[in-house]
Amino acid sequence: MGFTSHKRHLIAGNWKMNELLSEAKDLVTHLGENPAEDHVEVALMPPYTLLHPLADLLGERNIRLGAQNVYFEPQGAFTGSISPLMLRDAGCHYVIIGHSERRDIMGETNEQIRAKLHAAWESGLEPVLCIGEHLDERENGETNAVLRSQLVVLEGAPEGAPITVAYEPVWAIGTGKTATAEQVTETHAYIHEELTRLGMDCRVLYGGSVNPGNAEELMACPGVEGALVGGASLDADSFTAIIQAAANVANRV
Ligand code: 13P
């Protein structure tokens, strides 16, 4: 598949269903020439319509592209869907799979998520698999069981398949409520343990209301290897500050 696995921190901006071309151009221009540093990789995950123009705009800059979703069939009569190969063709390295908004709003199932993962791997994409519990599940002490039930999609993954996992507690997404450092540390430890049991060694990102004020503390939690940033990635200054916070942490260790 041509990928080497690595543990450089990743700061990825999930733009969700935001930004028109003119806004995207502004945002990318304000991100600066080379926001990534030695220990931090930067990726942008815009809506499909912006993939090709962003690939052109980013050119040789040190920023990777990712999509927010993919369909699992390679081609054919699937009106409105986008295939993994189309994403590769548009310049994507990453694809988000299983975001809670797709699970909860679009009813995406584990079975579909597993099929998407395999389709992504077959085309040489690196999936960013999102997992996370709802508030009632955390309050009922079901967090680990929920995460385990979401990670089963990785059973049967091809040997050495590239994967990044993003832990995004649903109650922290877009709410301004972040998980505490203690919750993040504890949960990431469990996720790494589960991944080891599944024979996978990969980066685990944190996502959910990451902002310039909390990024350094969150990135410094053991077992956190980057962030999947929603709202704050739509503002060039905030996103740059989060990248800088990750670089500060990475340069300390
Ligand atoms: P917010 O950073 O807006 O909470 O979104 C997080 C997220 O869902 C990233 O995928």
C-alpha cells in the first residue's frame, strides 16, 4: 500500500459542511506557508467540493488533504456517492470514517464503516476512524464497552494497514465542553490497550471542542498523538495556535 506508519502528532482540521471556495482560499492563505513542524503533521479535511481546488492551492506545502467520508463501492450506479479512488485522484491521503455525525444523523452502521475501511485501504487511503461515547453512556459507566464495540470494525484489518483513530466523545463535539485531562488520559490508555489486543499500533487523536486555550493540556496527555479539530479549524489563527501547541508538547518530549 506504500505507507509507512509513524507516530508524528497529527493536527487535522475537519471543516464539516462549511466553507465556500473564496473562504477556503482566505483560510489557507492565512495558515502561512508551512505551519507543520518536524514533530507535527497538518491535514485539512474540507467538503468534497473543495478537495481539487485545495490540492492545487496547497501545492508543495506541507499540508495533507483528507475527505470526511467515502462510499465503499469502487464505481457504478451509486448516485451522489464518492469512491476511494476519486478521493485519491483529488489528492487525498486521509479519509474520516465513522464520524459520530454520520453515525447519529445518517445512521451509519459498523457494517458500513468496516466496508468503508477496507475500501479505503484498497485504494491506498489512510482512514481516520472516529469513535466516542454519548453523554448518557459515559454517565452509565459504559464508555469502554461502547468504544470496544466501535473498534471491532478493525478486526480482520490487513497486516500493516495504515490507520489513525480519533477519540471524540460525542458530548464534547461542538459543545465547548472538553473532556478533562484525566478522562482523556484514562480513555486513551484503554483505546491503546484495545488496539494492541487487535494487533494494531497507531496514533490516537483527541477531538471535541479543542481550541487554542486547551490544546496544549490535551496534547500533553499520555496516549494522545494529535487532534481532530472542528470549529476551531475554521479560523486560521486558532488552527495555527493549536498546531503550535502540539509542536510545543512534541518538542518537550
Ligand atoms: P469541534 O472541534 O467543533 O467540537 O468538532 C470536533 C469534531 O467533530 C471533529 O471531527
